[in-house]
Amino acid sequence: MGEKKEVILSGIRPTGRLHYGNYFGAIRHFLRLQETDARCFYFIADYHALTTISEPENVFEETINMLRTYVACGLDPNRAIIYRQSDLPCTAELALLLGMITNIGHLERGTTYKDKLSKLQEDPKAEGNPLSYGLLGYPVLMAADILIVRADQVPVGDDQRQHVEMAIDIAQKFNHRFGETLHIPRAVGRDALRLPGLDGAEKMGKSEHNTLDLLDDRETVLKKIRAVETSTDPLPLHSDSDDPDVVIPQMPAGVGVLYRLLHLLAPEEVYRDFLGKYRRREKFYGMLKNTLAEHVSQFNAPIIERYNDPANSREFVLAFLRENARRVTPIALETVEACREAMGIGHSLYRA
Ligand code: TRP
């Protein structure tokens, strides 16, 4: 014992185009973790995507292009094991088994389900799927994802913490009823950055249509950044601190977004210099926007280039997905078989 590698797992929703919120919320953590000697599993939650998709649009093609973007950002399929959830269909079997010991009341307190329920109560004709069994069971499937590879750590954003905690509860309950079978992950503790949207809204998100995308070219970047609302009068800063978490919340929303991005992308002195201008109330928003657009374009340029690299092709992605599904399957089957055994139905008679 003691030498077992730390197992890290996280799931990625297949959303197609990736934006700065995705990058600073998740991707950069994935890049950092792949440099450690932990064993990293990142999978595309394509079964989960079906809980919100109203038309069978191209989850598959979106997945491929999203993975090409991940690779372009530096995620290395040789270091991190990247696979598709639906290529590990025994996850669904584990979810079914776990569902047998999960209380409906517990699931009804799940955030994804509750949000959908309250949206439907506000507007019963709201687009999208009705409340489904699949949506209610979202945390059970997520528990299966986590437990099937015996994860130690599950880095997620704040909005997913509750789901990870539910997975821990389900695993503990299972072990309590059927004996020590499932590996219990550690509770998550991470200060995920939530990037505001270009419209100043609290969150940058695809469905909010307020994103700055990693594949945006120079012209698009400039257009989007110039459109950020900065005409509100500057508010005074009640602090001498340069700490973005202290001063940015005191600025008008649009201006705050620009400073947040500048702090993430530009050298510290550039950020400080513009903070000084803000304090002195100089006329500088045009310059701030141009400077920021330049940094964003420079950040995007190599990503766009690697995205379009002929080696980073659809075939390349398909090849590593196939290979990784093959690598993860035996690990996953071991967990599922152990659970079947523990629950009394015994091993599958047809699997090797
Ligand atoms: N629900 C997560 C999200 O919306 C994605 C996800 C699915 C996940 N299964 C997971 C994350 C397991 C971590 C672990 O972002």
C-alpha cells in the first residue's frame, strides 16, 4: 500500500465551443493535474448531455471538436486518460445498481433537478425536456462515474459539489449495507474561479450567450471586447488593495469583467497600471479594451493554430477515445462485478 497512485476523475459536459469560463474554471486545473504523478481520468459526459438535449443534435461531433480544443489547450491524451462515458456502458449498469439504494427524497434535493423544477413552475411551457427520470437520476449516474474508477479526488466547480457529496453518501450507504466494496472519494475542496460573462452577468456560459471563446479570432475578440458595457460612471474603490477579489467586485459589472480578464492574461504590472488609471479616473476604457483584446488574441493564437493542426484531426481523437475506452473498461468492470457480487446477484456469466 501507500504506493497506489492518486486517482483523479472529472467529467466534462460536451458543449462544443469552449470559452474562457471553461478554461479558467476547469481546463487549466486539468493541465496542472496532468503534470503531477496522479492518474487522471477525464471523460466526456455524453449520457448526461442527454438529460438536457431537446433535439438529437450532434453530441458526437461536438464531442470531437471539443476534444480537439482540449488537445489544442495542452491536454495530453498520453498523460490523462480521456474517454467517453458512453464507451463505458457498464457505468449505466453501476448506476442501476446504485439506484436501488438511493432515496428519491435525496434526489429531489439535487440542484440540477430542483432548478429545472422551479423553471418549469415559473413557465410550464419552457423549452426542452420535461422532468425526466434521467434528470432525477443525474446524481446517481454521476456517482457511478466517480465510483467506477475508484477515484480519490473529483475536482469540480461549485455547482457540482453537491453532486460529488451525494456520490460519497451513496458509496457509504452501499458499503454499510453490503460490506466494504466501493472506494470512497475524498470530499472536494477547491476554490474554483467563476468567471463573469462579457455582459457583466455573474457567470460566463454558453446558454447565457456572453462568452469569450478560445477559438475566437482577432476580429471577433476585438468586437466582443469593444461591446462590453463601460459607460456607467466608475464607482470609487474603497480599498488600496490590488487584489482582484477585493477591488473588482467594487467596479461596475462590465468594467469588472475587463479587469478580471486582464488580471488573468496580462503581466501583473499591466493590470496594476490600469488599476491606477481607474483610481485616478483617467479616460482610458478604449485603451484598456485594446490592450485586453491584444492579450486575448495572443492567448488564442496558439490554441487556434494547434486546433487546426492536421495531426489534431477527428481520426486522432477517435483513435485515443477508442484506445482509452479499452484501457478503462477492465478497471470499471472490476468495480461493477464487485458490486453485483456484494448485492447477491453474482458475477456476470458472459463477461470474461
Ligand atoms: N455534471 C458535471 C457537469 O455538469 C459533469 C459530470 C458528469 C461529472 N459526471 C461527473 C463531473 C463525475 C465530475 C464527476 O459539469
